[in-house]
Amino acid sequence: MQKTTSSISNNISFTRGVPALEALPTTLFSECLQAVLAGPDGKTVLQYGHNGGYVPLKQLLAEQYQVDIDQVLIGNGSLHLQDMLTAQLVQPGEVVFTEQPSYDRAIKTFRRRGAKVIGIPLALDGVDITALEEALARYTPRFMYIVPDFQNPAGVTTSREKRQALAQLAEKHGFYLVEDVPYRTLRYSGETLPLLRELNPERTITVSSYSKLISPGIRVGYLIGPRDIVKPLIALAEDTTLAPVLPTQAAVLEFHERGHFERNLENLKQLYAPRLQAMISAIKTYLPGIDFAEPEGGFFVSITLPQESNYQHLLQRAKEQELLLTDGNGFFADHLNAQVNQAHTGDRFVRLPFCALTPQEIEAGMQRLAELVRA
């Protein structure tokens, strides 16, 4: 096959959901970090320390989530916190539920800690509640991992009704809901829905980070949960990492206190919203007829190619056309019914991150993808 003719000749990457380089607030964050080091806490943040993170930032998060400070743990990104949480809650062989598809690195993390990970099918308005109830008739998971807002990878937002159902099922069956909400504030249109913790705080553990909102390189994530979960996690964190990364945590607080956070968030929305619309438009133009979630925010749109499409060896063929894709199989955990033939769903699943690409790159990438999968 000849290479697609396009004014965009370099690689177009539909792989990781990374912030746009132009979105990283290098000057502002540098000023905040310098102010912290020059201030009264300068030597404190360069010393060993714990208490589950930089205490003034913990206090800010406690106020934001309307919890006590001892319900907050700050760590080195949300995935690190999920890893420690799984180590604390899950014994080898115990069950964890995820949406299906779900965040591939979370699935790997749970498996690495010995969990049997079972995927519950995801509809355009959130997890299939009937399928979840069927799974709960067979297993009581230690927790169910959910990305309720602009889900990674599918872009789905869980409806209000399904959030309520999840909260009720967690209470009835005695499992935790682990809600991962890094994209929640990146809403470009529409109505904000309640957190799961607002519906059932005793059964919900909320994790998030500043990776998409300020910078992934600062490695500042946080967890909000019941005290009996957070207290031993703080001890585990100290035993695992010895000390948190206090300088960047303190700089995040400074970023908030100077009013940069809200202004930066608005800048991100202005930058990313047109890119989301460009992705939605390109899918409809070049792959018409495919049913997919049209998110109102976040970093991702995803599609499942028709069975009759030419999806064989797609990653390699796309690479030859300077289009980089992620293996869709990684987003699928074990199905509840192992005998069910999923008809190569993972092979046909394509996650489409859009935030780090210009509208022109998005359109060119979708044109290349469409040419590759035409039967």
C-alpha cells in the first residue's frame, strides 16, 4: 500500500493520552516552585517528610471534597496510589471488577497484585447494570474500578441513574467503588454529574491527579477515602517510598493560591474543546455509521471497527503509514463468561486521544485510519 497523501507527513500518534506541549505552564509552575523554595517551607520540603503528603495541600483537598484531612493521601500520581490500594485490599485470587473496556494500565496493576480482573460491559451511558448484577450473583469483588467522567479509553460518562445504581449495589453487596476522576474538571460542555462519593461516601474511594490539569511530570496524585482505608495506606506509602515529593506538592498548592489553577483550567478547555469537536467530526466524515460515545470533555474518543472491516495486523500497517495506534486488546479484562466469543473486539477497538494533536493532524490521522480499514 502506498503512503497516504497528506500535507501532514510526520507520524501522527493516537497512542497515549498526554497533554499538549503548549498546555504545560512552564513559566508559572517554575515561579511557584521558586517561591516555595525561597519561602519559610523551603528547607522543610527538601527534607524527608510524610504525613501522607504536604499537609497544606492535603487541607486544600479536604476542603474541596468536604472531608477531614485524615481522609486524604497524596502520592506520586494516581496509578501509584491505585497500586498501593490494591496491595492493601486484594489478596491473590480475589476479584476486582472493571468496566469493559477500561484503562489498560489499571488492569495491569490489579493483575500484578494478584487480582482476578473481570470486565463488565460498558454501554454509551456507563456500565451495563444488568450485566453487573449478573456478575454480582457469582462474585463479590473487593472493589469495582470506574472512570465515571469521560472514561479512559471509551470517552463515556456514566449517567446519573447508573451512578445511583452503582452506589446502591456497592452498599448492598459490600464492595468498594474506586472512582478515578482525572478528567472530571475538563468538561467542555454539558452538565456536571455527582461524584460517586457524594452518593455513597463510605463505599467510595476517589483517586485523581494533577497530571492532566497542570503537568504529568510533577507526579502529584491524591486519594480520598474512609479513614480505615487511608490510615494504613499512609503507613504503606511511607514504607514504600520513604517520603513524598514535597517540592512539587507544595508548588501545586502555590499554583492554586496564586489563582493560576482556575485560569489554567479555562485555558485548557479553550485549547482542547475544538480538538474534541475535530475528532468527532473526522470520525463521522471518514468512518460514517460507526456508533460511538461523543464525550463532552476529557482526552479520549474511541471506536469499535465493524467486523467486516480490514482490522487484521492494523497496528503494523498503520505504523507503515506513519499512524501510531495502541493495541486495543489491553483495554479488555477477562469476560465474566470465558466461553463468550467477543469476535476479536479488542482487535477492532481503537482509542483516539486528541488533546496533543492539532485539528489538522486529527483529520489527517482519521483519513489514514479510514483508508487502512476499508474492506
